[in-house]
Amino acid sequence: MTEADYIAEITKRWPSTCSGEPTLETVQLTQEAVENFPHSARLWVMRGDLLQLIDFDYDIPLKESKYCYRQAIAADQMSGPG
């Protein structure tokens, strides 16, 4: 899959307000995406946002979300201006 394919697939699977929480498969897909495209700020942000929707042991997803956002900032800085 390309970076754009991952973004499209994650967007398609994004939980609606009715379902509320992401599926394990969607969470795993975001992990696969950032492993395959570690310099994609967009994928890191998507993963961080998705993890915040998990409704269990709040501390773990929050810490992981913060890590994702730090990775997104680093990836964005590596890409430079433009």
C-alpha cells in the first residue's frame, strides 16, 4: 500500500459518532501505516487521533497519542518548508 492508500483506508474505517470506538483492526492498520511510512506526519496524526477514541485504560492511549504527535512534528520538520 502507498501512503495515500493507508490514508484512504483509515479514513474509510474511521469510527462514526454512532460506533464511537475504533476497531482493533483499524488501530493495527494505523500501526502498520506508521511502520511503513515513518516520515508521514499525516499518518502519525491520524494514529494519535484514533488512539484517543479508545475507551479503556485512558492513560495508555493518551501516552501513545502524545508519542504519535511528537513523531508527526519531527516528520513535518524533516520535510522542510513547502
